[in-house]
Amino acid sequence: MKVTPIGSRVLIQRIEESSTFSGSRIVKPDSAKQELNMGKVLAISAEPQQVTVKEGGSRSWEEPVVGFKVGDTVIFGDFSGHNVHGKKDQVLVAIEDVLGVVEQEEGE
């Protein structure tokens, strides 16, 4: 099944928490893993729109500024998005619910 986000949404593949602790051999069971609100951007809606209601009730549709691209690792809100049926590690999130882009520093 292929999912394409519409409206002002982005498709994100969650990144699972590492199952080991900094070099130790302790492995956490699946039931103890915590879902992180971090993931890799798989797709961005082709038509993101932001509606602005002006004084007098007129509306205008603008393309929001998206500060990330497909392939970036992003952080999104705790209660954001909808899980994709049949793909438990994928979530559809509103563009405005993406809080930041994770950048790897040298040596990490």
C-alpha cells in the first residue's frame, strides 16, 4: 500500500528507540520500548495550503514555508498525526506539527 499525503500533511516513518544502552549488553524487550516522536520524512504533500481569513471574511490560500525536505529527520508533537493502517511505523502529520529538523553533527 502506498500512501500519498494530501492537504498540508507530511508522511513520516518513525525512528525506533535504540534497543541497547550505550555499549552495554542490556536489551530492552519490545513491550518496554518507547515511541519517539522523531522520524524520517518519506513524502510531503504536493499541494500544502495555509488558509488565511482576512478582515471582512475573505480568504486567501498561501503555500506555507516548509523548512524540511524528503529524507530529513524531524521531530513532531506528542499527540500529532494519524497512524497509517497496516504500517505501524508510519504516521501522517500536519506540516505545522513538525517542530524541528534534526541535524547530525560531525562525530555523532
